[in-house]
Amino acid sequence: MIEFSAIRDARDRIADHVLSAPLVASPSLSEIAGVSVHLKLEHYQPTGSFKLRGAFNSMLQLTEAERSRGVITVSTGNHGRALSYAARALGSHATICMSRLVPENKVLEIRRLGADVHIVGSSQDEAQQEVDRLVAEKQLVMVPPFDDQDVIAGQGTVGLEILDAMPDVATVLVPVSGGGLVAGVAAAVKNKRPNAKVIGITMERGAAMKASLACGRPLQVEELPSLADALGGGIGLDNKLTFAMCQALVDDVVLLSESEIAAGIRHAYEKEREIVEGAGAVGIAALLARKVTGFSGPVAIVLSGRNIDMDLHRHIINGMVPT
Ligand SMILES: *Cc1c(COP(=O)(O)O)cnc(C)c1O
């Protein structure tokens, strides 16, 4: 498990490099929920997702020698972009391995940041094999996308900031894939407010954490295309941290259909005037679909990213995405 102090330390460490994202009221969602609902605008980070927090918290703890060897990771796009950005800022170099499921716009931004890009296979697992090969061959330093102390502590700073801005928070809705974000946020929030609920939200199409929690051990699920592409991939059959933390700290994981996710993206745009990607919209979508109800106090929803292909976004806004 991650110590609360590790999250506090992460916050100080990364303060100069990441945005302390605003937590803003949503009148429309507050009306639907019957309690005050606020949105944590993590998609405002310079790389368009919260992943910058974990990436900087890891990279800032590497030695000079490690940084000069270069870093490597597997990614569905946003962690790769964050790591490439952090590597460039700190004078290191990143290699990013991704599957063919990663949207082209995400790959492009990673290339733009000067990273070496390897597109391998059609799942995170296959891309991870390329990471393992390159680590062995080139002694690159691996910065995992979620199952890592420093990454989880970095993502947990989102929870600290929510607590600071909303000390009476009763429920936090957090997108879930590998579980680094929700584990970190839950560790932060429950340290100060043990009775607050932390609910994970993910898509029906390939919900590895949900299936694993139901079964009591990490499970492999088939990876499928989804509007919430950033939530794709497994949790690792040898998961060390996020599975156990989710078992202990996350109150429930809720699943959404593709059309529910599309409705979340549309609501974000039309009512909140925010452009978010599928994964970033699932908290809003869960509330709209009434899949999380019975709120006992103020709600915070993490909008985790905005790196959606803009043609796809236009199609969704125009109701043209078949789901
Ligand atoms: C990575 C990511 C998530 C999920 O984070 P995990 O730590 O893997 O659970 C959610 N939303 C966006 C936009 C992401 O990039």
C-alpha cells in the first residue's frame, strides 16, 4: 500500500511541473444528483491528462545516471505522452511502446515530443513484451503506467487537492483502468475522510479491474476498442499494488456502455463547455446514467483527460457515433 506521506511528498516534488487543476461547480449535474457536484479539471494539464503527475513524481526521483540512460514505458497514449513530456523537461529521453489500438492523434503528440515510438501488437500485453525486450537490450529505465509506488503516489495528489478544496467531500467518482489513479485518490481521500466513498468507473468493453475484483485475483480480459480508449488494457496478472489497493479502498466499480460514455462526452461539451475524451467523461456519464445514486453529501468527479481525436468528438456531438 501507499503511505499518505508518500502522496504528500509527491505533491511538493511535482508542484513546479504540474497544474493544481481547478475544482469547479457543475450546476447541471448538481441538479441531477440532488447534492453539490464539482468537477476536477485534470484534462487541463499541459499534456491533457492527469498522467503528468505520476510521470513527474517518478522521473524526479531517478538518479542522473538513470535519466541519462533514458526511460521506457507501455502506454494507451496518455502515460506515454506524459512521460515523453517529463523526460524532455528533465533532459532525459523516452521510448514509448503502444499497441495498434492507440489512436493516431495520441501517437502523433508523443512523436512531437521527441520520443521513440514502437507500435507493436494489438494489446497492452504485446506492447509490454517490447518494453521488456528493450529494457534488457538497452538498459532503459521502466516507468510503469500504473502499478508502481511513485506513479500511484503522484496520481494520489489529485485526491489531496480535492480534499483541500472540498474538505467535506462525501463521494469521489474516478475513471479506472489499471487503477493507479483510483488507488492513489482513494489512499489520499480515505486517510482524511474514512467514510467518504470512492467509486471507480470504467467501460463494459474489457473491464479488467472489475472482473479481477469480482474473482478475487488479477484476471486477463480481452482488450476491445472503446470510446474510452485510455481505459483499455489489463491490470497485469502479476499486479503488485493497484489490485490490492482497489480491493481495500475502492467502494465499487461501475460499468458503462459505449452510448452512455458518448452521452457523457456530449454533456461535458454542451453543459459544462469542456472537451473531454471518453475516459475523461465516464464520471459524468455514470451520474447521467443514474449508475451511481444515493449521495449523502458533496460529490467530486475527476475529468481525467481530453486527448480525443477532434473528428471523433464532432461526430459524437452530432450524434453520429453508432454505439
Ligand atoms: C490512464 C487514464 C485513466 C485510468 O488511469 P489508471 O491509473 O490506469 O486507472 C483514466 N483516464 C485517462 C484519460 C487516462 O489517460
